[in-house]
Amino acid sequence: MPLITIIIAIILSSITIAILYNKDLLSKRFNFLDNSIGSNRKIHKNKISNIGGCACLIPILIALLITGFIPNEYIFSKKYILIAIITSISFFFLGRIDDLKDLTPNRKFLTFCFLFLFFYPLEPNLIVHQINFKYLNINLILNNYSIFFTLFCMFVFFNTSNFIDGVNGLYASTMLFWLLFLIFKIKTFPLIILTIILCLIFFVFYNLNNKVFMGNSGNAFITCLIGSLYIYLYNKTENIFCDEIFIVFLIPGIDALRVSIERIWSGKSPFEGDKNHLHHFIFKKFNQKYTWIVSLFLNVSPLLILVISNNFWISICLSMVLYTFTYYFFKKI
């Protein structure tokens, strides 16, 4: 890892520390306060700062700008960098409006689709054109379905990530896991990924102490940025495969699917908030300081099983068994 990249990432992420350190003053001045009143899905009872997303946005945007001028960052095209900057700002403000006005699911969905369809097709490497499997030895060409398949994947990822943002530490730690997996696969440390990692680490320290939240603004832009990194690097490198990505996202995906089906079955919107997620059941047994650890272990377990067994189907089956057992065990407590 180039020393200059580390130094720049540390300097940029110090902006996150500065904002979080002054969170009380800044949150009151700019109305970055999360209120649980009237919500049936929030655990906290008092107003807590949700400036975490803003604290991460500023250094990450600067990292994206600098990326275009660092020789080692040639893997990212200037077109990708521009789109990443524009969409990060756009998704941040979408989440910010949601934090302030509590947007309806339909409005968020339509805005998400508009931003995706307007910007992502401008960079060919932000669209999945073919599906390559490593363990299943299958290659599928998507042709005219590429954009729709990519939109579907991004929205599922966006919605799933929103679902896991329910207890302190879980969202950020899961994002860190997904980013570390990405670094392991591409075998390099791009400035933008390193900056996101450091910002999330600093955020977790405050978040675990129940002092600050990421907010919908941070959740929206970080999730979509990481999603775009996965798609772009999947297309640009030959070391990332769809079945590996599927395994890495398996447990949060299963839980999101279960919750959505149960909501539809009950006549509710699949995007309506509640306390029916796996981490909510785990929270009943453990406090927040341990819930995220148990949940993160479950999220990592499919990849660990895959590494040990070197078999895709064994990993799927054992992970399903583990999830089912954990779900029913904690639900009945």
C-alpha cells in the first residue's frame, strides 16, 4: 500500500473525527437530530445526533476528487469518479429529506430509480453485462436486460442495507466487512475505499456509545457508493465472481427477504419499518454492545464456511440452517 495513500486517507478521515467531536453543536445548528417519537421501529428514546452521514460524506467526496490525480488510482475512470460524486451527493440529500420529512417508500423508490437510470448507464462499467460464477462454472450474457438486472441488484442492496441499520454498530461493521472483502479480492488499497473504511471506524466508536447515528442520509449515500464500487470493480477486474458476492450478502439478504414476505403476507408495504428483523430478536437477549457482534458473525459466517469447504452449495445449506436456527432460537426467547 503506497504511503501517500495512507497519509491522505488519515488526513481526510480526520474531518470525520472533527465533525463527530463537535456533533452536539453542529447537530443543533443544522438540525441533525434523530427523533424516535411516533416511530414504532426505533430503539432509542431520546433525540440523538444523526450527523454521522455528513461526517463521512465530506472526506469521501474529497477522496473521490483526489483519486483522479493519484497515479496508483488509475483503475477508476474519471467518468466513474464524476458519477460517484454526483450520485453520492444526490443520495445523501435524498436520505436527508427522508430524515426530516419521512418520505413515503414510493417516493424514495422512484427517486432511486431516476438517479440510477440517469447516471449509471453513462459509465459502462457501472452496468452488469454478464454474470460470472466461480464455483458453479457458469457465464451468462445479459444483453438487453443488463440495465434492469443492475437496477434490481442495486435496489435490493440498498433496501437490504437499510434493513440492517437497526442497532448500533451493525450497519457500519457490516459495511466494513463488505469493503474488506472487496480489498481482499482486488489485492490493492484504493484511496476511496481506505477513506471509507477509516471514516466508518471512527463513526463506529461514537455509534457504539450511542452518541451518533448514520442517519438515512449516510445510509443512502454510503450504501449506493459501495454498491457502485462492487459493480465497477467486478467489471474491471477478473477476481470477483457473482457467487462470491451472493455468499457475502447472503444472511442480510435472507433476513430482508423474510421480513418483506411477512409484511406482504400481513397486508403491509414491504418497505414499512418494524422491529421484526433478526437483529431485533437478538437485541432482546443481548444489549446493543453485543447484538452487533452476534449479527456480524452471522453475516460473515457464509464466507467462512465457503473458505473452509470450498463448496458453494455446502455454504448455502449450512448458512440457511444457521440463520433458521438463530432466528427461531432468539424469536422464542
